[in-house]
Amino acid sequence: MHPSSLENMQKCHDRYVVPAGLSNRDGVVVLDIGGANVNGSYRDVFAGPQYRYRAADISVGEGVDIVLDDPYRIPLPDASVDIVLSGQMLEHCEFFWLAFQEMVRLLKPDGFIFLIAPSAGPIHRYPVDCYRFYPDAYDALAKFSGCVLLDVWRDERGPWQDLVGVFRKTPLEVSPGAPVSSDPDAEAPPAPVVFESRPEEEVVRGSVGYIEVLGEIHRVIEPESYLEIGVRHGRSLALAGCPAVGVDPAPDIRESLPATARVIQTTSDHFFDELAGEVITSAPDLVFIDGMHLFEFALRDFMHVERLAAPATLVVIDDIFPNHPGQAARDRRTRVWTGDVWKLHRCLGEVRPDLFLLPLDTTPTGLLLIAGLDPGNRVLWDRYNPVVKNFRDRDSEVPPDAVIAREGAVDPGSALVTMVLEKLRDLRARGPAPREVVDALRALSRGRDEPRPGPGDVGSRAQPPARSRSSTG
């Protein structure tokens, strides 16, 4: 199962199952047709105790509960299933319309069918590979089977560019909900978190605090518009002296925000899918990404931001330098936590060498400056699934020593950083092409076009000793 397929099924769950109240019932029957666990399963999406998850397939396999003698006949009663789902099966089904008709037979009147199938991609027989699907195909399936197509979208992420369809036996009386959270207790105040980490796992490094550096970035580049992903307490959003938009599914604002700042309470995926086109009317000059501390989330946020941006837009990524391997765990167990966002720096360096990247030695967990964005570049979109799988699985998710040591990081107070910011501000007024931005900034980093910073300014500072989180206040 490729990563975007799991993400699309989660979107179906959060957008339809939760608002319809199915997630609050007991004994919700979920049937996954073609559900053998091949590199992943949708069980992770429907893992709650309220779900009775069963998988049907044509042969014995991991996670298979029902082995089918006839792929077009499932031994369950009519209208006995709350949620029927199928992903990456339809292209391998010779008579897919018969399989879909059987799904409709099993579905309860208030249930949902979630269907995911590729609209592109190479041949991958299992044991056959017969079809690719476009939106009209799902509309035709609904007409053939006498059900309603509630929603359909084509995911641009390659190589499969999945087509996702949501079906029901009757029309939905209420509009689908924004996927803020699938947790029914999400509105309740969060319980205190107790971290069971060892003291050495809570060390931090860096020469200057990231909030101070962000404030300096605002001051130098003088943005006319600002976008922030991951608002939390509002400390960074409060720095904006221009029209600003902050996106967070559960903001806990503790700072006084300027009147020009707007907080949108939703996930970044939903924001970019449904709202950004109306909210962001011109390319933001400065973007700060500090959302979910997982590589694939940070990557998606960057991909969406690039489409809205201009070449001279500056994107700042937080949490690129874990100070201890424990801080880089995908499942949080430390107070100081970066997750595996550190992989984004390496990913962009390898997959998008056309970008300008400048890592900064900020405390507690580093920043990455990115410029030279190209809204028309499709490399990350077309290669999304293999890229995510490669980088998410690489190094067994343990950051290399070079990442922990912050090799190549630049002192944020150096002359180079100031020159880069000033150059970016000046270039923005000219509306440059991506290559012009990257060439100009790389020339600065090599000491061209401007006086070379002194030896004490860039990269030659002694690394401050690691210190515990408690010592920083």
C-alpha cells in the first residue's frame, strides 16, 4: 500500500465517518474487499474499539478474515455492513462493475463505500492489471448500481494519482465535515503529558533561539503577507507585522495576536485542499512550517506551499536538528521532540537540488531556510509515494551522527544570513525566476557578489555545549 492511499482513506474517515456519527457507535462493521495486508492495511485507520474490521480477499494472506471462492460474491447478508472499502483492488478485478455491485448489496442504508483506484502508473499485475480510472468511471458505477456518488477527487501525487470515491445508497443530508480531528474528546482540555525520557534525551543545542531568529527574518525581509502552519500558542504568529494566516487544528493561543492575523482551525491538508484558494489571494512572502512532526506531513506542507508561493518566497522549516536520537522518534516520548522532520532537509537536497537550502543553528532544534521555489515543478508530486517510502524507511528512522552534530549548520547571527535575507528582499521586488533567486543566493554563500563574511561569522563558531531542556527555562 502506498502512503497516499492510506492518507486518502484517513481523509474519507475524517470527512465522512466522523461527521455522520459512525465513529461514536459500537460494533461498526467495516469490510475491506481486497484487504490482504500487502505493505500496509487500512486497519490502522479503523483501529478504534468501535470498529469490527474484516478483510476479504481471493486467497489466504496476512490479515485476511474471509477467503472468497467467488470474487463477485461475498458470503454476508444484504445491508449488513456499515462501511465497505476497497483500495488498489479494482484495477486487478476483470469485471470490476460486478464487484462494486456486490459492495452496494452489502451496504447499510446509512453506510459508506470508500473506493480508491489508480488513474495512472505503471503496469503492476496481481495477478492481472486491467484498468485505470477517471471521475466519470465512478459516476458510471453509481448509475449502474443504483447508488449515489457523494464525492470524488483525483490525487495528483504520483505515480498512481489515485481516484477516490465516496458512495452511499441515499443522498447525504448534511455536508461533509472538515477533518479537524477524529477524536470525540478533542475539544476537551488536554490532559497533562508525562514524559518518561532520560535526562540526556532532553538536551538542546543552538546559538540563538528560533523565535528571536524568526523575528529578525520578519524585520529584514519585510514581508507583505505571512503564512504559518502550526500555530500552537501563537508566539511565532505574533511576530507578523503584516496580513497573516495561521493554520492549526487545535490552537492554544496564549499570545496577543495583531489585528491583521487570522487563525484557521483545521488541518493543513484540509486547508490546502479546500480553503487556501480563497484565503491566500497572493503569494506569501514568508512561510513558517511547524506542524506535525512527521516527515511526510512536513513534505506535504512544503509541496502545497510551493504551489502558492513565488520564487522569492522564503519558507522556514522548524525541527530539522534533533539533539538526541530519542527526540527523532515518530512516536513522541520526549519533551523536546522533532520527530523525523530532519529527513525533509536531506530529501529536498537529493530530490530538489534546484532549491536553495540554508540550515541554521538555532535552539532548540534548528531551522531550515528554503528559497527559489518553483510553483510549476512537479517532481515531488509525481514521485511522492516512492519518495515518502524511501525516506520514511531509510536509516531505520535513526538520524545520522552528522544530523545530531548539526554539520553544515550556519550561525543565525552570521553576516551570511543577513546578506541572504537582504538579497531575497531585494530580489522579490523584481519578480525573479527561480533560477535567478537560487544563483544569487548560492553566490552569496560562496562569497561572491558581496564581501565574504569574516572567519568568525559563518560555520567556524565553536559548538555550544549541549544542555538540558530545564536549564534553558
